[in-house]
Amino acid sequence: MFDLASKRQREPQQPEHPQIDPNTQSMTRFALLTGFSILLALMWPSELFAVMLAGFLFINAMTSAVAAMIKRDQVWSPHLTRWDEAAAFYVFAFISSLFIDQAALEAAINAVGAEG
């Protein structure tokens, strides 16, 4: 009397979640990880902010590259991928490292050495 299987076959399958633009996903992921890196770098003394930010951004770059390898993202793709995120993180880490104050860094290292 009731044939549910045939009814299911006739109805078009609707995706449960709408497809999100991969560029939007990538930019959102980049913004969130960059913001998180800035928050972590702010927890250190202000003299070490540039050093810590560069370090955290470099870690993000390596993590994005590993995730791209695991996910097998194409390097040359028409949309943003994790490879693009890794490159952007690396560039921002390099720019951040340009603002490192060597004297403040040496003072912080010496202060830790004197305490410990």
C-alpha cells in the first residue's frame, strides 16, 4: 500500500548544509588564527610582542602547510587553499619579525637567565 522507497527515489536530494564559498572559509580561518595569534602574543611582555607574534604566525604557516598536505589541496587552484593561508602566514610572520628589537630581546633573555 505504502511504498516509501520509491517515494524517496523520486524526491531530489537536498544538501543538509548549504555549500560555503571556499574563499570565505579560507579567509575566515586565516582571520581567526591571526586573531588568536595576536591574543597569545599579547600575553607576553610588550617588548617580546613582535617575537612571539612572528613565532605564532610561523607555527600557523607550518600547520596550514601540513593540513594542506594531508588534505591534498592543489597548490595552483582557482580558489584560496590552505597553501595560500600558509604563504600569507609566512609573509606576515616575516613582516612581524622586522619589528623585533634585538636589545629588548637580549635583555629579556638575560633577565630570565639571571632568575633561573
